[in-house]
Amino acid sequence: MTDRIEIMGGAGPLEAAAIAAVIARIESDELAASAVRPHPIHKSQWVQASRPMEHLAPVPPEEYDKQPECASANPTGL
């Protein structure tokens, strides 16, 4: 919490306590927010669609036969 708070303007003890409680709450919220990593920024589909895509070179037929089969293509494992 702040070391010293000077409340001026004719605030009574109840108003001063309320102001101090608000300041303490703001400081605790700021401390909690600074302890959490920010969420990554997700680009919208419109932005992603405008970006260049990575085009992979086609696989030659002799290499295609060497590729491992996808697990979803053969769910029974046969």
C-alpha cells in the first residue's frame, strides 16, 4: 500500500476510510493483474486470410510411398 495518503478538502473519518479502502483495492487489483501473463493476441480470420501461406513442394511418388500412414486413415490398426 502507499506509504502515506493525505486526504484534504474536509473529508471526515468515514470518507477518509472509504477513500483509503478504494486506494487499497486498486493497488491490490494492480498487483494481481501484474502477476498474470497476458493472453496471446489472436488474429482474426480476415487478417490471417490476407497473410501469405506457406506452400510446400509436392512430394515425388517414390517419397510418397515412404510416408507413414495417418492414424485416422486406418482407425482399426489393420
